[in-house]
Amino acid sequence: MRICLFSSKPYDRDSFLAANCPPDWHLQFHETRLTADSVALAKGSEVVCAFINDDLSAPVLEQLAADGTRLIALRSAGYNHVDLAAAQRLGLPVVRVPAYSPHAVAEHAVALVMALNRRTHRAFNRTREGDFSLHGLTGFDLHGKRVGVVGGGKIGQVFARIMHGFGCQVLIHDPFPLSGLEALGARQAPLDEVIASSDILSLHCPLTDASYHLIDRERLTQMKRGAMLINTGRGALVDAPALIEALKSGQLGYLGLDVYEEESELFFEDHSDLPLQDDTLARLLSFPNVIITAHQAFLTHEALAAIAHTTLDNIKAWLAGRPSNEVKAGA
């Protein structure tokens, strides 16, 4: 069986080859994104394995189905880049990796909090240039600060537990009742309360119609002046142009992003020799109190191994007629 992997980097190749797939499975790795222009590379592949910035719109899915693809295996938890209605119409099951390492993403969110607070990115650059002064590097004690978590799933709860360990007061908002929050040192609260009262606000919710631009111009004005915003969830949870206004006015004191709404043409590739064409991203990068990483929160050895194993297990389950981790339109 032929499996075509798009957007596959050397670390993906290493983790999949180490996962010991059956000997009659042929893994074909392509660094290029899946698009209407590259879809021909998958011709004859029963399984197409895609990542978050691959194009799985109706026209691409139609071409895949016509060329013999029978399964779409995502290497991600998110699936908002897939036209599920079209996949269902074409008889293409879509499976995903619902949870690979919540610790990886939660710990990266904490790393952004720590780096922004103690200005380690600025201190690093200073000392490399022989500047050992401390002015402008003053941070604050995390102990006693209020941390708001939007999204009480596995990642959100791991993040809450870590921040509670610093001595923070933790509020979690989730549309569904949560249990076991006492063990995390947290309590569930309405979204408005979480946004308005948090010194640090971290987003860990999925992207849906209801959560699109959850943090917009109005919500930014509702935050504490000078608060910190962290987003390791989905780029479109935040209205990026509104962030610029909030940063310029001082309403938003710190910003840490690992995702960006228009990241698909930028992230996971080296553009260092090219002028940055995205004016919004360029402006955000110009602020000294902003750190942006290129969707690397998932990138740990443990998470990569879990992604590879779960993806291959999903394919095995599909072959056995018992699909696991399948996502469908309207579900």
C-alpha cells in the first residue's frame, strides 16, 4: 500500500520510519504542501497523510478521489482545513490525531509566558552584543497572578496545572461543565470574567464558527490594561490587526503567538532571504513585547512519536474496517 505524506519535514520522516510500519506499506515523503498544483504527486496513493497547512478543499479532494485515494489521514488534531462535507460526498474517510502530547503544547505556552515576562529574548540579544545592562528587563512575580485559560481540554488543563504550580490563581472557561478542577487549583468561570480579570490569558480552544476571532477589538478592550495574551491554539482565534492597535496603545502588555491566521504560506518554511510580504505579521514582529514562534509548540520527540504511531494505527484500523478517530461533517 502506498501512503503519500505531504508537508513532511526531516523530523516527520524520522518519526514515521522509527514507528515500524508494515513492510508492505510504502511511505512516500514530500516536503511540499498539498495544493491543487501538487496533488498529482499523490496519484495512485491509497492514503494521503496531510498536515495543518495542506489544502484539503473540495477541488483537491475530488482530484485525490479520482486518482485513487481512499483515506485522508491527518497528522494533526485540528481539521478546519478539510472540507468534510466534500470528503463525505466523495466517500473519503478523514481520520486525525486527537491528542498526541498535551504537555508539549502546554509547556510551550508556559515558555512564552516566561520569556515575555522576564524579557529573555531581549536579554539574549543584548548580552551577545556586549550589553550587560538590565534596564527595561524588569518582570513580575507569577506567584499570586490570575491566569485565564480559554478551553478546558487536555492541553488547557495541563497548562492550568503548571501555572497553579507557580502559585497562580487559575480560571478556566469552557462551554461544557468540567470536573476535577480542584486538583488543578482552578475554578470554572464565564468567558467575560476570565477575560476581564486575568493578568495572563491563554487560548487552548478549537477553532469553530463560534470561536473565530474570539479575541477581537472589543474583547481586547475588556482585558486588564497591560495583560499578557498567549495563543498556541489556532491562529484565527485572534483578530491580528486588532492586536496591533492594542499593543500600540499599551492596552495589551505582552503577546505570545505560536499560530497565526495567515500562516499557511509562511510557517514551516525558510523565508529569511525574502522580504516579508505580510504587513500585519511584520508589524507584530516589530514590537519588543511580542514573541512569535512558527507553530512549533507540538515539536517534541515524544509528540512526534505519538503522531506517527497514532497515524499508522488509524490507517490499520481503517484497513480492518473499524475506523478510529474519524471526523465527519456536522459532528
